[in-house]
Amino acid sequence: MEAGPRAASPPSSHAVDEGRFLPGTVIAGRYRIAGLLGRGGMGEVYRATDLTLGQAVALKFLPESLGRDERAVVRFYNEVRMARQVTHPNVCRVYDIGAVEGLHYISMEFVDGEDLASLLRRIGRLPADKALETARRLCAGLAAAHEKGVLHRDLKPANVMIDGRGQVIVMDFGLAGLSEQLQGDARSGTPAYMSPEQLAGTEVTVKSDIYALGLLLYEVFTGKRAYEAASLMELIQQQERGAPASIASVAKDLDPAAERVILRCLEHDPRRRPASALAVAAALPGGDPLAAALIAGETPSPELIAAAGETEGLHPWVALGWLGAALAGIAIVGWLGVRFSITEKVPIDVPPDALARDARHLLEGFGYTAKPADAAWGMDYDYPDRYYLKTHHDVAAARWRNPAVGQPPIIHFWYRENPWPMTAQIGLNTMVDYTDPPLEFSGMARLLTDPQGKLRQLEVVPPQKQAAAPPGAPFDWSALFRAAGLEQSQFQPAEPEWTPLSGWDVRAAWTGTDAPTGSKLRVEAAAWRGRPVFFRIVGPWSSPERMTEDTAGGSLAEMVVVYLALAAAGVLAWKNFRAGRSDRQGAWSLAVLYFAGLAGGTALASHHVATMAEISVFWRVVCKGGVNALLAWVVYTALEPWVRRRWPQVLISWTRYTVKGIRDPLVGRGLLFGAAFACVGAALRLLRMALHGYGGEPWMGWLDPLASLRMTAAAGLLQVAGSLFGPLLVLFLLFVLRVVLRKEWAAAVVCVVLVAAINDPSADYSKVDWAIILVDTALGVFVLLRYGLLVLIAAVGLGGFLMGIPRTLDFSLWYAPMGMLPLAAVALIAVYGFRVSLAGRRLFKDELE
């Protein structure tokens, strides 16, 4: 017959206290009481046998007086709910919960051993090696709880058990709770082991448990409490005064690294404490939880990856050396960039606003006097001519020695106007340019000039319907020649060959020679009712663009391969996401940053109008940024779990950024190192130009950012987006090659060759070109392997910004400030990275001390 629970008789002064339930009592038809283990503020604990499972358990009963306290009952049940989420060898397991005759209880793992408080009273302190082992296991158990969102809030020696096998087990999650549920109960716990913010009744976080962990470890290594106080006020005052007595004065055989991390745990300011228990374990002598996870065949969590990196920051003099190298590199790249810039050979003395006014005056002189409703302009390179020079080396050498003279101008200015507001029409483009929107409505006009405003090309759409009018005076073709800076007498009339896009009533053509270059030229023109509608200077570099197939999109086979790869990445990303294997925070951080860069840069560079068409511009900006950000999210989610399992070191700096932001020392180090490596990469690209001498193609940076601060900011944001996706694809390729080839060095070599070929596929490069390209690519792969993804992203982004905008040392020129802005921006980022990488250490004072 089952024995019901019965209260024990009040013990005499000579009897052994057996508690509320006598040995042999069966509780709830399942648990047979073996004896009382102890009492505490949260109730009695009995040893019992689980008759169903046939194993020893501990039963913890809520005191009858507290059982009537709804808050105590809620806390008691919260222990079960929270503790059941944590499964770890260093955490006491909780099995079940129940109630019998109004008494609430839980069943938990029975730990046959001694609590740490009793052990320390008995032996004083643990030997250094045993103390380190205990510390690591405490960190592991606490980290497992924190990973589930559970705070202990009452970590102390009495709540840590050492079982018969020497295993360390964290007990009593009776005061634990989810961090978001603790705002109204911050001072629960044992005052001697509370953090300053806990004693003050303010917010309790993971950092509060870290403080308690520091107090516990201090006692483990020294056998003494860090703070001995007779009252709560005295304890608070001792905490405010600073660090406790040196551990080394008691434990002389202790590695100084252990004392440093314990004292960091005891920082009064929570922000200066280690970020997690894993970070504490990693900072302990010989501690490497990431390596331990890999050896055990486990996939380390993103939190473990973030905790694996350095947290104390660079040594001040090391950081200063990197900063010096970065600033020196910026100065060298700035000087070399001026020397080899296209703007040093092709002067662009006239600012775009003035060229736009000249273009409007030209159109007025040709008879187009109506004021346009909208206009746009910009500067660009003559890409057909650049392609022609790449395939005609004999012409190119002479052309690059003096590219400022002769036809066609290497740099051209484009201007277009419209009788109503313009919006781009092609695809997701939002930036009006020379070809978008297409020239198809009456009144549209566009022209090209050289940087001095000399006409090179003109196209105007005449009215679609026009009333009959008597014939007017024939157009004076010499006006076009004067606008182009050509001498008409040096050209002979010829039969027209180039058909205008719009209508005309008279056409003409001439042939001649470009005196500076010796190239054969053809001038084509057309007019409609006495006004020019077409003018073009044609040379050997010219090709009929309306008769040439557009192959910019690649072949059908390439498209199929790309979409199959995207589909595979999408399936894999979905599986990783559903299974909870993905680094969701890292993926969303990447997507948000990519969207902000691409959408923000596109919005700044877009041509905006005060009409309903602006809605189309807005949604194209959002769609362009959103679709590409989603693609980045998919690739990262598909790839990251596999890299984290087999190659986690690459992700440490990036994961630290996504978890802690840009104020983390490792992130600051990444920015500092990235700035230095960006200068090395930029110098290598300039070296290629230097080795070609004056006969080689100069450095051609972006021209649009020179026009205004808005366009410069747009270029910077677009560079942010570009710096994210490229390194991610390199990481993907490198990882796939490592899986296939099995050896990291072989994967790195093949990756360098493939990336170099993909980025610079020109077959006409010399051996010197290819050598420098391979070195530059190898530098990127080395940075990825040695310093991680974040440093490569910073190096690519900052390097592109350094090499993105032409610059000059002639500060009287209109574009000089914009050209110097990237140098200043990269220098400021390097200084910021230097400051953050110190982790609060002062450069000179710490060294003097």
C-alpha cells in the first residue's frame, strides 16, 4: 500500500532532524524519500528515489509559509521552466514539477558531492591547476544558461557542487529568469555576490552574472572573498573604491592572465567587463573554447565565435605602429594617385555647372531657345575609345603619352534636356544619363562635349507633328564646326553614312584627318527646317551601337548557371534557417548594411523630380536595394553555418561586429588593419601604372563624385555595398575549393588564380601586369585567412574609396576638395579603429605605469 506524505514529529534536541517527510515516505506515487539533504531560503531538499526511472533524484519543496506567497510560487515554477531549457554537463538538470497536499516541489538531478563553499572552508583555496579547471567548467555551465537567455542572479560557492568525479555543477536556478522578466526584481540574490548595479536595484544583465563569476573565481583562487564587509553600505563602498587585493599576493603560482580576466570581471562599469562567460574562459590561461568545440566535433555557435576573439585590445605600441603604417600608406597612395591620375594628363578646369551653361548656350545658338523643364548632366569616359586602345597597342602608346589632345576626348561631358521632367526608364536604373531615358519624345536634346566645352556629338528630336511652313534658309554647317573647334576648310564633303535616330530634311558629311593623332575622321550632320538635329565626329574607334548586339548581359548558359546557383543557395539557406543552424543576427546585419549602402547610395545619385514619377524612383531604389540585400542574406545564410563548422576563425571579427557593433576592440582592429591593407592594395594597382610609364593607361577614377558632395556621399555608400558582396563570394569560392581539394594551401592557390582571372580577364596584359594582379589577389586571400572576413571587407571598401575618385594637388581647381575627401575619410576611419582597438588603454600613461 502506498504511503502518503506525512509530517514528521517535532524532533527533540537529541534527535536527528529528518525534515518534514520521514525516510520511506512515497510522494505522488513516484518518489521514495531517502532523507533530508538540507534547508534554504527557498525550501527543503530531500534525496529520493524515482521509482519510475529507478534513479536517485533530489526533491526540492517550497516552504509551506512561502507556498501561500504567490510571488514565491511563481519564482519556484520559473526555476523549473528556465532550468529545463538548459542542458549541459556543468548545470544541474531539472526533471519535473508537482504538488502534493498544497506543497510544491521539483525533482532534479541528485549530485553526490560537496558544495564549493564547504570545500573552500575545509581546504582554503584550490591548487592553481585545479582552480583553472574549475573556472573553465563554471564558465561553460554559465555560458550554456546565458545562451538560452537565463540569468542565474545568485551565483556563489554554496550554489556550486563538486561531485565524486570532480565534475563542477552549477546549482539552484531558483532565482534565475529571462532577462526581460527581471526588471522589477533586480536585488534578488545574495548581497555578498551581487554586482554594483544589482545592489543599486537597476537593470540586471549577463554582465551582472559575469561580476558574480569574478567574485566566485577570486574566492576559488585565493580562498578569500574579494570584499569582506560588515554591512551592505560598506560592501557598496568597497566596490566603488576599485579592485580588491591582488590575487598574486596569495596565489603566487597563478598565471597573471587569470588575475587580469578576474579583475576585468570585477570592473564597476558593466561595459568594461568581458562580454560573456565564454570570453572569460577564452581569456583564462590555456583557454580556447572554440578549439575545444572543434575537437569535440561540434559546430560552434555564433556566440562562441564572437567570444573566441581577442577582447583586451592591441598593445598600444602595436596599434600605434599599424596606425602609422596606415597614415603613411594613405599619404603615399594620395601622392601616387595624383601623379598617375587621368586628370593630371587631361585637365578638367571647367566645372560641370559651367559646362552645362555652355551646352545650353550652344543649343540656343542652334535655334532651340525654349526653356527646358528639366536638365541633367555629368562627366564620363569614352569607353569605345578605351576599348579600341586596348586592342591597338601601337596607337595606344602614342595616345596615352598625351591624351589631352586629339579625337576623341578621353573624358567627355554630357548634357541633356527635356520639355518635361525626366526619369530613367531602363530596368531598375534611377540615374538619368546620356542614354537613359531613351531619346524618343519631341523636344528631347542631348550632346557631348570635351572638358573644355567643344562639341563632339549632338542629337535632337524634332516635333512629331508640325504645321506646314515655307522653306527656310539652309543651316550654316560651319556653326557646328566652330562649336566643335574644327576647321571646316580642312575637311572635304563626302556622302553621308551615319543615319540619325530622328527625322531630318537635309544631311551632310565631311572627311578629314585629326592633326594631333593622324586618325582619319568623318563628320556627320543633319538638320530639320534650318536647325541641326544630328552631329557626330566619327573615327576608327566608332562603332554603330544600334547595329551591334548588346552582350553585356552574358550568354544564356551563363544566365542558367547563375540562376541554378541562386536556387541552390536559396534551398540551402531555407534549410539552415528552418533548422536553426544559421547566424540570423549576422545575416540580417549583412542584409541591412548592404541595403543601406546600395539603396542610400542609389537614392543620393538618383535624378529626382517633383512629379508623381518620383514614386517610381522611390520604389526602384527600394526594390534594387531590397532584392540585392535579400540575395546577400541568402548567400550568407547558405554559406555561414558550413564555414562556422569547418573554418570558424574567418568569421570571428565579422561575428564580433554583428554582436557588439563598431565599438568592440576587435572590430576597431579590423578597421585599422583594413585601412593599412587598403593602402597596400591601392599601391599595387598604382605600381602597375608606374611600370608601364607614360605609354600606359593612367588611373581613371570615378568622375561623377567630383561634381558635388552629394555624389561623393553616394559613391561612398555604393562602395559600402560593393565591399560586402565581393569578399563574401571570395569566401564562398575559397570554402568550396577547400572542401574539394582538402588542403587549405591548395585551395588558396587555386582561389587566387580564379579570382584574378575573373576580376581582370584581359588577354592583352603583360607578364608584369599578371604578376601584380596575382600578388594583389593573393593579398586579399591572405587577409581573409589570417585576419578574417571583416578585415577583408574593410580593405576592399576603403581601397575602392581611395582609388575611386581622381585627385589633384592644385587646390585652385574646382574638384580638389572632393578629390581629397576619400583620403581624409580613410584616415579618420583608421584613427577611429586605432582608438577603439586599444580597448580603453591609454597609450602613454599605461606604459609609464
